[in-house]
Amino acid sequence: MVENSSIGSVLPPTGSPVAKRRRAWREFKDRVARYGVAMGGVSVIFAIVLIFFYLLYVVLPLFYGAEVDTKSEYQYSANSASYLALNEYNDVALSVDMSGQVTFFAADTGKEILTPQLSLPEGSAITSFSSGDATTGILSYGFDNGQVLLFKREYKISYPDDKRKITPFISYPLGQESIQVDPKGRRVSLLSVQSNDEQSSFAALTENNSLVLQSTIREQDFLDEDAFTLTTQIGEIDLSEFGEITHMEMDIDQRELYIVNRKGFIAYYDIQNIEQARLIQQIKAVPHGVDITTLEFLTGGISILVGRSDGQIDQWFPVRGEDNNTILHNVRSFKEQSAAIIQIEPEYARKGFIALDQTGDFGIYHTTAHRTLLVEPLSDHANVKMALSPRANGLLSLAIDGKAKLLVIDNEHPEVSWHSLWQEVWYESRDKPEYIWQSSSASNDFEPKLSLSPLTFGTIKAAFYAMMVAVPLAIMGAIFTAYFMSPKMRTLVKPTIEIMEALPTVILGFLAGLWLAPIVEGNLPGVFSILVLLPIMTILTAWLWTKLPAVIRERIPDGWEAAILIPIVILVGVVSMLASPTLELWLFNGDMPRWLDEVGIGFDQRNSLVVGLVMGFAVIPTIFSITEDAIFGVPKHLTIGSLALGATPWQTLTRVVLLTASPGIFSAVMIGLGRAVGETMIVLMATGNTPIMDFNIFEGFRALSANIAVEMPEAEVASSHYRVLFLAALVLFMATFIFNTVAEVVRQRLRVKYSSL
């Protein structure tokens, strides 16, 4: 038996059975530990990869194009249709022809469901047809005697025997009798109409390019729901010098009218006052040799889509110029089709549309995303009518030879593209292209604006100001603590700073938003005085310390000199805050936030300065702890050898210690940056959550992480909004991955470079 003096026990002989059993047990534990650690590492990597692929799985459908499948094809027996419509369930269709025949039929078979008889005026011929906005279902005929018949397609839904039954019918918003739009009884050669529950407006082009405008106000009788009175206003515009008119469209709000002539000019009129219509602008919309072949409003009635003979489609909408005048602007164009555009069908609820050209090809587009989702053949005939369902998931086409085709469209996320996510987008009713995140609104006509650029900018802004505060304080503090501070003081300071990391960020955010932000707003000069005076007073105190007699300096043990700065820091803070009202009165007329607004610098109470201070406070423990460990872990023989060769402590620090510890210091900074980029609760509670792109330190912002936390609970599952939020999470994931990868690569290179020291 051998006695081991170090542990005070007697070890069995090496070859004894007891020693073999102990070695076997130790080897077993080592293998279990090795495999356990390896399994844990592999599990972490697997979990991270799984998260990445799940995020990718949710995000990828955003970038799929549209897909179209043929549901049915059949021969339709009715006459050629001038207008075609499809209901939201893709099962009932409507055809209207120029003979006055209106037919509801099964969209998938062509079987006739209902053929209502319209109250057409006797002895008059139909000379024009117009449909209102697709969402209203308004239709009208114009006649050769100046009259117009207004009617509306509607559907009644019932559920007998728990099965959906759709009953189509025709209603008459202004009564079954035709309305005399032109008092002179002239032929209505071109017609545009819009109608809602309160008002119906007509624009009728008659002989000699005379345009008659009529607006009828419908007033309901309070005592009898079926009784109403009509108040009519009539105006007239002389277009005799405008040339041959080919297209005419009125917006859904009955305020604007667009007129197109054969030469490609568009006349833009304000018709809010029917009796005094005002020409706003007349513009040449197409180049020489190109004709306007179709004109249609995009859903919402703000933009017009201009189809051209060369296959190009232009989007125009009014923009308010610098002189406060409204002018038409060609915002974007689509050039994927090469033949003349003969029909444009806008979607009911999104800013997308379907365009049919003269060769029978059709394309699916989205305006705001500036995205072409699909272009493919629809029919072999040039004379084709098509109808898009309200849900934009069905398309019905009818050729002149009666061949009908019902298509099913899969187009879930047309509003998302690289352009709409990361580039400036010119939205309707905006003066210029902008980066905007605005995912919801109280209005049903609202178009989601899903730009990730302001959110990414906000994330970078938050990280930048946090690192500006945290990096100098954490690294300098770690250098002093590890290299100059006495061991006893270090045992107090290091655990105190590290325990700060355990503070819940939700508490820090709460304090920042409700306590610190009002203090900063009320004492801005004092806050900046602290930021300026504290470094000056620290340097001045250190210089004065060196000038004190040695007898006094020797009373403070080595490594405890930093304690002298504690009262200095407190004194600077107290004096600065007490002097803040006086400074604000002298320099900023008593109100620094208002003074900043007057000089063009916006100020919000919850701003980047507050976030930088608080988030810097939250990041400091991470950077400090890793940096301090890296510096303290530098081998002592390097320090002792440097000092022995005559180097000063400062030279040893800068030329030996910091270089050797540089891999760890760099890792600390990158880990702190990753911590700042992913922070949620502080930026959520301490900023105004305004998604703006302004590096102003006094303005708020919205970060990717905060946006996810705010909007994910309310996002509809599998919607575009939902998937874009997952895309934001993927961007954060990739940013963190890149930061960590770069940090590891640089750390390894620094480690190799300075390993020879």
C-alpha cells in the first residue's frame, strides 16, 4: 500500500483489483461526461438549426409567385358578353351584353340560374354601358335618348339544410325607371357611373363631345324605409377641342373624373361640384405612336391604371407638389406583356390587378410591391372578357366563340417583395417614396406598409447608442479592475457589476420609460453637463492626485485610488442637476426641448438618449465580465517579464496585456453588440415605438425585436403581416449569427497572432 501525503489517504497498489475498478469507474465517468457534453453541444446546434429552418419555412411563402389551375372549361351558349362578373365563392357568374340581356349562371358549368328582365325604355336603343367600382356591383346602360338605367347585381345567401345557397337578383338604387341624364335627349355614346347609398353620379358623353354630369342625392324617408326623395344637380363640360374621346372613368367617391382621347392625353377633372367642374391637369400620358387602350381605377379610387398599345401598364395618381397644387404622376410601370392591353381587372381588397392583352395572355401584378407574379396564356382569342372574384382567388374568362374557363388562383402574398421590404416605396397619397412600417389602421381602405428598413434602422440605432455608452465604461473599468485594482477591492467590485446582469430588463425598461425619461426631459442641460464634466473632473482629479505630497498619497493603499472618484462622481452629478434650470434659462430660454424643436431638431420624451443610457447600463456587465476575465487571465510571467525588462506598468498594459487579451476583449464587444441588437423590453418601453429613420439622438425609433413583441400577438396566423414578422425574426437571427461568426473568426486570428507573446 502507498500513502499519498497530499490527500492523507492510502492508495491501493497499481495492479490490484481495487485500483483497476477505480480506474474503470473513472474512465466510465470520463466517457459519460465527454459524450454528455458532446451531446449537449450537438443538441444546442441542432436546436439553433431547427429554429433557422422553421423561420425559413414560415417566411418562404412570402416570395412565391402566383399559381393558376384550371377548375373547369365549357361552352357557354349565351351571346357575347360586354361585361362579366364573378361572386366571392366562385360559383355564380353574371354576363351582361349590349342587347340588354342580363344572365346569372353557374360559373363552373355555364348552367343558367336567372335571367332577370330589365325595365328598358321603349323605343330606345342601348348605346353605351358602364360598370361602377367592382365592390359596389353597380351597372348601367346608356340610351340614344339621353336616358340611363342604373341597376345593381346582388346576392342573397341562405343555409337551408345547413348548405349554402346563393340567390342572385337585380336591384334598382334609384328605381326601375330610367333617369334622364341629358335634358336635351342626346345620344349617350360613352358613360361612366358610380353610386353608393347616398349619392349616384353620371358622366355621359353626348353629341359634339358635350359631357353631361349629373349627381343625384338619395334622401331616405324617416317614416317609410321604402320611400325616398331624389335631389339632382346637372353640369356640362364642353370637350369639343379635346378630340375624340376613347375612355372615361369616375372615382368611387364621385369626386374625380379622368377622360382619355385618341392622342393619348388624359384630362383630370375635379367634379365635387357638378355644376362647376374644374380641370386640374391635362397631360400626355403615352409617347408618340403609342395609344391608350384601357383605363381602370385601382381599388380605393386613388390610382388609375393605364393600359397601352405596346403592352405596358402605367400607374398614375395625384401628388401634391411644392406649390400645393395637385398633379398627376406616373409612379411605376409594368412592361412584362408585349401586346396591347385590352382589359384590366383590379382586386377588390388589395392593390393588385390582372391585365389581359390582345394575344390572350394575362398577367397578375401588384402595384405597391412593384411585383409581377405571373404572365401566361389565357385564351386563343383576342376578344375575351374576364372577371376576377372579390377574394382574388378565382378568374372567369369568356371568349367570343363562347368558350368559358374558370381558373383557381393561389396568390396569398403579392404585397411583399424585396422592393416593398427594403427600398423606398411611393404609396398612394404620399408626396414621395418613403420607408414606412404601418401594418394596421382603423380604416378598411388601409393598405399595409411593411417596410423592414425603419425597423432595422431602429435596431442599429439602439445598438449604436447603447455601445457608445457601454463599451468605453465596461472596457476601461475592466482594465482597471483586472490590472490596477487591489485584490480585495476587486472581490467587491467584480461581483457587484456582474450581479447587475441579473436585473430583469423589463424592470430597467419600466424605470427608463416612467422615471428616467421625464427626468432627462426636465434636466437636459444637466444631463449633458454630466456627460461633459465627468471626464474632465476625472482627469483633473487624477492630475491633482499626482501633485499631492507623497505622505498623503501613501495613506491610500495601492489599488484603492479609484475610491477617491466616488465622491467626485456624486458631486458632479448633484451640481449638474442643480445647475440645470439655470443653464436652461440662460442658454435655451427656459425650455431646451422647445428650443430644439425651433432649430429643427425634433424631441421626444422617450428617445435614443434614454435608451442608450439604460441599455448601455444593461450591456455593461456582459462586456465588463468577459473583458476583465480576459485581462486577468493573461499569464503573470508575461507581465512580470515586461516589468523586469524596464517597461512601465502602462507600457506593459498597452503592449503586452491588452494584445494578449485582445481576442477576449473583441469577443466581449461582439457579444455585447449581439445582446444590444436582440434587446426587447428596454427598447419597447423606453422609446416612442415610432418606426422612423432619423439618427437624431432626441427622436425615438422602433426596433425589430420590439416590433415582434408588440404585433405578433395580434397578427393573423399565416397572413402576410404574420410572415413578415417572422422575417424580422429571421433578420435578427441572421444578424446575431453573423456577429458571432465574425467575432469567432477575428478572435481566432488574434489568438494565433498574439499567442507567441
